[in-house]
Amino acid sequence: AQSVTQLDSQVPVFEEAPVELRCNYSSSVSVYLFWYVQYPNQGLQLLLKYLSGSTLVKGINGFEAEFNKSQTSFHLRKPSVHISDTAEYFCAVTKGGRAQKLVFGQGTRLTINP
Amino acid sequence: DTEVTQTPKHLVMGMTNKKSLKCEQHMGHRAMYWYKQKAKKPPELMFVYSYEKLSINESVPSRFSPECPNSSLLNLHLHALQPEDSALYLCASSQDRVGEAFFGQGTRLTVV
């Protein structure tokens, strides 16, 4: 079975500062990794995904993440955040396949202060 | 079209009511999902349909009844719900082998 741990439940950051949201996973098989963002009262939007290949993946809204197999991590980063980045961020993992469940972390609430 | 459309956006129902949530996608995806999300929690999987057949039921109470009439539609029939069933219900779909899921905007359900 897979599991995901998001190490920070809340991350407050000042506008234009860099941010890193941490995610570690556990799995006995190869997995695919995702970061989703959820704005208040909305569904989940895919930010980026790691499938294979380059360990540095770039996503929407200036976010990027680095897959580290030895540390079983998939941390999300942004060099300069905006007020509009205030949201809940979920790291998720799946072992792949059409009808496989996504296993989510507990989420990290990113709050951007002016 | 990369959208998953859910209706209604908001629903208030009594504990004796029967209602249905609807989900539609036109991306040709053959797997569709229902997730339940409580406040400040991650989504929890309820059901998975693959090629219109129920493939995963995460031990969901029978007062929730899913239905997949065709490859584009997914329904969730609700009956005799409890106040603790109040939550955001999310529909999702996926196609390729990596299981990347596209989510709808959700239905905010309140049981009174």
C-alpha cells in the first residue's frame, strides 16, 4: 500500500518570498506522484506530476517539484509567491492504472501575507 | 474539453429526502470516481467505476448508491443521510495508465 506524509499542515509566507511544501511517500512499488491545489470552495486542480524521466518537473503557476527516489520525497517549490497562491495543497500518489485510487497526504495550507 | 462538470453545486436535504448528485465528462475517460471531502481534510475515495462497472467500493454505507449509466455520466444517489454526511462531494475521471485524475468543482452537501 502507498502512503503520503505532508510534513507541514500550515505554511505562512510573505508575498514575493520563496516557499517549499514538503511531501514524503512510502510505497513498495513504483509510483506516480502529483501535486494538486484546492482554492476555497472549489475542486482540485492538478499543479504538476512526476511520471518518469527528469526528476525536476515544472507545473502551472510557476510551481516546480523535485522527485528524490532515495529520500522518497517530492517537495513543491515556488521562487516567489503571490497572494493568489493562498490555497490548500495536496500531494498524492498512485501506483498507476486506469482505475487506481489516488492516495492523498493530509494537505498543507499555504497562506500568503502581504 | 478537459472539464468534469458536477451538478448541483450546492444541495441541502433533509434526513428523509432522496436526492442525486450528477457528474459528466467528455474527455473519453473510462474511469470515474466519487470522493468525499470533509472540512480541512483530504479527499477520501468512495467508489471507482471502470468501463461503467463498479470496481472499487471503499465500504461506503448503503445510503450512498452510485450509478454509471454510460461512459460519460456518473451519479450518486442519496437516501436517508445523516448530518455527518455533510461534506464536499467530488467527482473525478481518468484515462491513461498513470491514473492522473481530473476533478470537478464538487457539490457542497448539507444534511439537516
